[in-house]
Amino acid sequence: MLAAQRRDLLLERLRVDGRIVAKDLAAELGMSEDSIRRDLRELAAAGLCQRVYGGALPVSPAIADYTTRQELETSGKQRVAARAAALLEPGTTVILDGGTTTLAVVHALPPDFPATVITHSPTIASALVDHREVEVYLIGGRLFRHSMVTCGAAAVEAAQGLHADVFLLGVTGVHEKLGLTTGDADEAAMKRALSRQAADTYVLASSEKIGTASRFSVLPMADVAAVITDAPATNPTLSALDVPLIHA
């Protein structure tokens, strides 16, 4: 089998099966496991898969740039956002992560909704300008342009002095074994810091993030109250998650 043919086969298996086990695929094709692993390294270098121990998982489409993500699975994000907004009680203090799904949460809130919002996203903060009953606290730090959020040591330190009822967490990947992941180490650290300051953390996970993985771990599933998703309940990843699910 030519290299290009193997590449197409690997990508198709990721699309259909949601994972590749290098040992099993090598036996099926009558090839060496090293050859499969080499192909997976090349696909990972091209941003087409996420290598994990023993094989690979689909790469999350949510690692694309901010502008591209605004056009990605918009209806799913809106459903997840509406369900998340409905969980918030008037007068609550909520930490809103950065990203396009949390921006949709802001749009789902009634204009007169009373709350205190803590965020490290200038995009989220500016979107709340017309919500006159919302008190906004913006955490400063180094701007990470990919997600339009602040992160780094200064941002983590600032977060430590804040306390909230709820954290609405955005991630790029949700997997039953790898947990919650994202594409940048500093952003992952910031998400962990924010989660520690909230009584409950809810994960916003539209369907394209389910069963995918990115490079850096954010939190284990045991640390979240629930995952809010529009993915069908029959999704094998959701079935394997040991965490409450809230279907949008």
C-alpha cells in the first residue's frame, strides 16, 4: 500500500471509528506497527490527528483560529449555550471562560439578567456592555490571541482572589480516558486556576468536541459537575463518561 493510500485509510478510520489502535491496524493490514506509528506521526505533524499512547484520536476542530471557530457548528453551540444560560440563577456569580460557545452564552442571557461575571476574555467582557444588571470583572494578563483570553502568571495570580458559584468551562476535546483537553499549556493552566475558584464547573462541549483530544490536559472528569452537550446520548464517548450529562 502506497503512503498516500495509508494516509487516506488512517484518516477514514479516524472519521468512522473515532480512534486508531496502531497494533490492531498493523495486524489487520499485515504491516509493521512501526510503519503505522510513523504514518501517525506525520499526520499529527500536519495537524490531522492527535497521537495518544498506542495510537491516535481525531484532532479537535476547535483548535482552529478564533474567526474560523465562530463559523463552526453554530447551531450546536447555540443549543449548548442556551442550556448553560438556563442553569444560571439571578444574582449568581459566574466565571465565563473565553471562546465562541461562552460568547453564545452571553447572547443567550436576557438583557436584564442580574449577575456578577468574572472573565479573562476581553471579548466576553465587551459583549456584556449592554447587560446593565451584570457586574463585570475582567482579569488581566498576557493576551492569548487564539482564544482571545488572558493567561500567564499574572492572570493566574489575579484569579486566586476571586470566588464564584459556577464556572462555565470551554475545552477543545472531551474524551473518556484523556479527560478534558485544550491546545495550549498556558491556557490549560488558566482554566484549572479558574475552576479552583468556583463551587461547580460545567463543561460546554458541542458535538464536534466529543471524542476528540488536544495536546494539553485541563481537568479530569471527576473535577466537573456536568458536561453540557448537544451530542446524542448514544455517542460512545458520552456513554463511557463517568460524569453527569446535561443534554441541550
